[in-house]
Amino acid sequence: MVLSEKRFAVQRILENGEIHFYDDIVCAMKHSHSPDEGKLYVRPDGDEKWIPAEEATYESGLRTPMNSGFGAVKSKGPVSFQEILHHYKDHL
């Protein structure tokens, strides 16, 4: 997959070492993997280092490639990974 905006990019690393890239956090959650298959990583805006998605905080209301509106941020954002997961659980 070609990522349209690297600042919202997410990667899922499967236990077999396979890596899948996504345009934003909700796109990764909606993919056909089960939520416990592999681990999600994000790069908070302004940072090049990948961190576990559940350790990041997020801003909402952003213009993201897949229109989820959520992006990981370096400073403490108002939205947690668990809140995003809870918000979208019925749509996954």
C-alpha cells in the first residue's frame, strides 16, 4: 500500500514478522485481522520513531486520509487508543 500521508501511518507487525501498513489508525483497526493478531504501531506527528499504538495519545477532528479524524500526537492528546477502539468497536 502506498501511504498518502506518513504522519498518520500505522503499521501492524504480525507474529510471523509480516508488516502491513495503513493510512490511519481506524483503517488498521478495520482491516481483516483480529484485534489481537499482531501489534499496531504509530508515529506521533512530528516524530519518526514508531511506538505501540496503545501507548500513544491522539487528537480528533483531523483531516486524515481515511477520514477517521484521529492522529497520534507527540504531546499528550485528549483521546486514548482505548477510546478510539471503544468508539469504533461496533463498526469493526
